[in-house]
Amino acid sequence: PQIAFPNALESYADTSESTLMETLKVRIAAEPFNLVASVIFVMAIIHTFLTARIRHMAHEVEEQHAAHLKTRYRDPATDNDGDGRPDEVSFKGQMLHFLGEVEAVFGIWAIVLMVALTVEKGWGTVIGYIDHRVNYTEPMFVVVIMAMASSRPVLRFARQLMAGIASIGNQSIAAWWLSILIVGPVLGSFITEPAAMTISALLLARQFYELKPSPKFAYATIGLLFVNISVGGTFTHFAAPPVLMVAGPWGWDMAYMFTNFGWKALIGILIATAIYFFMFRDEFAAMEARLKTDPTMDSKSSDGPNVPVWITFVQLLFMAWTVFVAHHPAMFVGGFLFFLAFAQATAHHQDKIDLKPPLLVGFFLAGLVTHGGLQGWWIEPVLTRLGEIPLFIGATAL
């Protein structure tokens, strides 16, 4: 039988007068699996910080495997036996690569969580939790919208739009940087934040990162993009997940969002981007100088083959449909299948659709919400007792 799990927060016997530590002890005593779920969650966080080391181990294993293959084949190519299939790969190396993917970490530990829950509560509880207590709409939506946003017609359209804005500054590196980091996040309010992040990141990769900025400037730019995107979705009531959760119950429509949050978010984006621009203005000059001495770095010269307007229009309609039915997985997944069929029918105007990045991001979000649904037992009392957090941290350290 399916058991109601996790326990409702109001079912615990603690009171508002209880200290934070007392509350947590009461909730662990009432449901011991609370502690198990949180320990697994902490292990996932620790794993996240170890991914760089794990990827390094994967490279070492694959180098050893490649060296071993050279003793068996004279040519280290990928198809030495001529059978049309890649030669053997290192299973251990590939598994380490998977374990070293940041986006895969929470999904991997979600499997551990489900195994532990099955042992403790039974398979029926697992099914009840996954089917009725966890909402996977957002992860599925992100996979679909990221795949659509990264297609050649959509990216070409976005780049032409940004080029028109950057032309105000003669399409200099600084003009491109400013247009992507200001206009891209604002678009997130209309095409959703995941789509805006995908388009902005890919445009930055071509118009900025290919020009080899300093590590400090590179990290600062990606950090600024994250911040701008996170606040840029507040012009509307449907693009940012945190807003979406409260817009319906609190009666926030588009007019309310813009008058109370949107214009303030725009000012914040402009101020933050301007501060970064002045902080790194010397780097823009250095990058422009390098571009003049090495014309091969110029990414403005070609947009690739032309894409018919009607194909771009149809793919934008697919994105609009996905945003319109964002809360109905059957609708946007069905639309995605038609999108894939359309992309196949117009393959000569498309790049190969790489589903790995969207799937990894979706896997990350799915793992995160799976773990997150079992962390409310400690998050709720911590948030209601913010003044006790330093005491809680000190007690935990002891």
C-alpha cells in the first residue's frame, strides 16, 4: 500500500516555543527517515564539490586505457578494425566521467535515496512519493525549452536581434557584451529564464569567450549573467519559477509584476552591468587590440548558411507553444515531438540537436526536487527561527 510520505509538517508535536535543536530532535524521533534523507542530501552536496577531482581521475584512467590500446593497434584512431564502429572505450573511465558531471550528482544520489526509502518504507511509499508528492513539470519543461532554444534558426534569430542592438556601439566586443547581458535576461520574462540562459550563454560563448578574456573577467561575466537572468524574469508572472509559485494564489498578473518588480529589476540589471563594465573596461580595450592583430578570432564575419524566414518563424511558434502550455507536460512534450519531426524535415537548415546538455540539466533539477521534497522537516523550523541559526551551526560543529 502507498503510505502518505513525508509527514505533514503540522503533524509533528513540536511547538513554537521549542528551540531549533529540540524541534529537530522531535521530528527525527517521530520520523527517523528524516535524518537518513538529509544525510544523503548532504552526501550529494559533498559529491558536487568533488566532481573536478573525479573528472581528473577519469582522464587518467582513459589515458591509461589509450596507452594499453596502442600496444594492440599501430594506429590509435577510433576505428582500427575497420568495422564502422568505435573501438572499445574504458568503461571505468566513462563511469567516472558520469560521476564527475555536476548535473548528474543529485540524480545519482536520488537513486540512493529511493533505494533507502524502499528498504525503510517499501516500494509503495516510493511510488506514492514520486507520483503524488514530487512535481517534475519544471525539469521536463527545461529539457524541451533548452533543446528548442539551442537550435540553429532560433540562435541565428537571437544573434541578429542582438547584433541590431550591438550596432549602436559599432558591434564592438563591449557592445556585444552589454547587449547580451542586458537584453538577454530581460527576454527571460517572455521566453522563460531557461531559454534566455541558453541563448545568452551560447551567444557569449561565440561573441565573448572565444576572444579569450582573462579568467577573472570570464568568471565575473558568467556570474553576472546568472544574477541578471535570475532577476530578469520578474517582468511577467509566468517566466520565473519562484514567481510562478505565488502568482496564482496572490493574484499577481503581468501589470502587477511590472509595476512592482519589473522596472526595479531592470534598474538593478543596468546598474550591476554598468559597474562590471567600468571595472573591466581596460580588458575590453585589450581584447579589441588582440582582435586587430589576430583577425581569425573575429566571430562577426559569418552567421553560417541562411535560414529561411518561415523555418525560423515556425520554430519560434514551437517555443511560444511550449511557454504557453508550460504547466502541462503532456502538451509541451507532444509539441516537442512535432518539433523534432520538423527539425528532421528541415535538417539542411538545422544543426544536429544535442540533447545531452538539456537532459543533464533536467536530470539535475529532477534530482534536486526529489531530494528537496524530503528536506522540509528542517528547512521550515530553520526559516522560522533565523535568529537561532548561528547557535545551530555552532552546536552542529561541536
